Amino acid sequence: MRSNRFPKVLVVLLFALACAIGVFNQSRSRPEGDLPRARFDDASPLGGKGLRLVLANLGYAVKRADVRLKGMPGDARVWILLDPQTQFGRAESDALLNWIKNGGTLIVAATPGYFRDFSMVSATTPRGRLDAALGLQQDEWYSSPLVKPNDEPLPTLSPLNWNAPSVYRSGVKKATASGGTFVLNRPHSEIAGTPFQAEIARLDYGKGRVIITPDALLFTNYALAHDDNAVLVTNFVRAHMVPKDGAIYWDERNHVDKNAPEIRPNLAYYLWRPPLRWAILQLLGAGLLAWAFYGRRLGAAVPLPDSEPVTRASNFALAMGALFRKANRPRAASAIIGEEFRRTLVRRLGMSVADSDKSIAERAAGISGLPAPMIDRLLLRGKNPPDSEADALAIAQEMEIVIRRLSR
């Protein structure tokens, strides 16, 4: 008896290999160094103090929102949401969306994909619901990592790929960003982007609009010091607001709903996170293939019932067709049925097997009342059986009709 030990060992080895590959990919996917957050008072290279000072020098009132809000402030004209670690409640998320619909302007940096893989940000959280409402496609949240050259503390800035001219490009000859892209599944206009994905996009949402970037690197102190980045970023504000007409709010809230259930990730949660999810699915497919190649037939073979002999031509054709199909001789069954049909006709008509098909067909037609050409065709098809089993079964059924008419 053949042992099933080898398939089991193979499945265990594949599972261990898939887990190792998944852990390796996760470790490679983690961002090195600090994540660009562009915070309000952060003077570090990846902070946002420089942008706040630039906006203040232009005459704009810049305020920070870092507490729970019962509603959107009445003087808010532009809302800046850059920090991927910003959290707020569901009611606040709905209030922000309604504020945009009524004419507000939101400048938002999408949450990088690698950060989403190792955080609790999902479509079920208020921040995730906000991203989903804006049309950010979760499976392609962020297609490019923040690339850091060897021994360099800061990521590389890549030139933006401009699309059609827009008001945001006024005074901008050259601008650089992280090189990251994202996908929107809502109608939008690309300010910059590749033929397949967007680098900066504008989304009209009700009466308002949303300016979306793949991350917060463009708004950091480090990026604003390069090329015309400061002009580009301030154009996002100047295009929709004039100084002393309300205020710009910098969203740095960090709280969740009071009654929100606590999320405790378990082993199944971490195993289902990409890329371990794809490794497990590949393992499942490999296991199914191993089972198909090395598995054994379950149970004993069931013999064909032999309670009564096969007498009808149609049943005989099905049984013999299955038998000869296994032997790779599909036409053999039709040939046997044709020979049996001729012998039966000769025996019942009292004729000799040496008689011609035409004579046998004419004699059978006179007794059965069936057309002689039909019987002659059946005799000919018995000598030249068809390749198709369906045609063979149809001919066998016609032969059965002739035999029954002769038996009356």
C-alpha cells in the first residue's frame, strides 16, 4: 500500500516556506526611519512648521484642531489633514464630509499602504470611512515606498509628472515629491500623475473640493526647501481662499469614538494581513495540487449492477461506450452494435449474412413498414461507425426502433 507521508511532509514544508517569505516581505515593507507627518509645530525635516509659517506670512490665520470637535468650526475655510496617525470619531468624520459638500476645501495626504498594513486603519474606522468616501482604492492605496538612498536620513524627491495645466501650477516651473501614486475610483482631475495612477489629484465633492496627495512628504520642511514646492503647496490654498477670510485648520486629533469596541488583533488577523495573505493562498493552492497528484482514491470501486442483462441497444451503447472510452477505442462500441444489428436483422428475416445490405433493407422495410433507405443507412453506419458518442447513441436508438418493429 502506498504511503501518504510524502504529501503531508510536502504541505508542512510549503507552509513553513510561505510563513518565512511572508515575514521577510513584511519586514522589508516596514518603512525605515520616521514617517512624514508634517505636524503643526514640528521643525524637523519631516515636520510641517515651515508650511504653517509660510501660510502665516501670506496673511492666513492658521489654527490647530487637536481636541474632540462637536462640529466643524464656523470660520473653517480650508482643512489640512496630513498626519497618517490622525484619528477621530465617526460623527466627526461625517461632519467633515458634510462640511466639504457645503463648499469646504480639504487638503489630505492618503495613508501610505505600508503603514495601513501594520496599523489598525481600515475601512471600518472613521478615518478609513473618510478615505473610502473620497474614493481612495484600498488595494492600491500607495504604490511606491518612500525611497531612501544608502546612509541617507531622508527620502529621495522625484520630479512630478504634470498633466493638463491648472490654476495650481501658477508660478511653478519645477516641483518634486515622493514619487508615490494612488488610485481613485471616483471621477477626478489629475494635477500630476502617470498614465495609470495619480500623484496629485483634485476631487470635486458636492460644492467643495478635495486636494489629494499620496503622502505628507510634499508638505514637510524638507520638501518645501526644494524647487517650487512651496509655491505649489500654497497654491492649493490661494486657489480657494483669500487672507483674512476665515481660517485654515490643521487637523492633529488623536482620539476614537468613546463607545467604539476595542480591537484586539489575534493570530488570524496577522496571518491575513498582506503579504502573508497571498502566501497562505499560494500554500492552499500548492496543497490542493499535491493532494491531486499524490492522493489516493477514497473507497472501493463500485461494480456495475448485474441483476439483469443489458438487452436494449441504447443501454448497451452507453455501457460499451464507457468501457471502450477507457480503453481509448471510442468507435469500437459503435462497430459492435452495427454488427449485432445486422446479425439480428438477418436472423429475424430468415436471410443469409452473405446477402447485400440493399436486399436486407428492402426485406426489412416490407415487414416493418419503415423506409428502406433508413434501414440501409443504419446498416452502412454500422460498418463505418461515427466518432461522436452522441451520434452513435442516436444511431443505436434508431436500430432499436427497427428491431422492435420486426418483433411485432
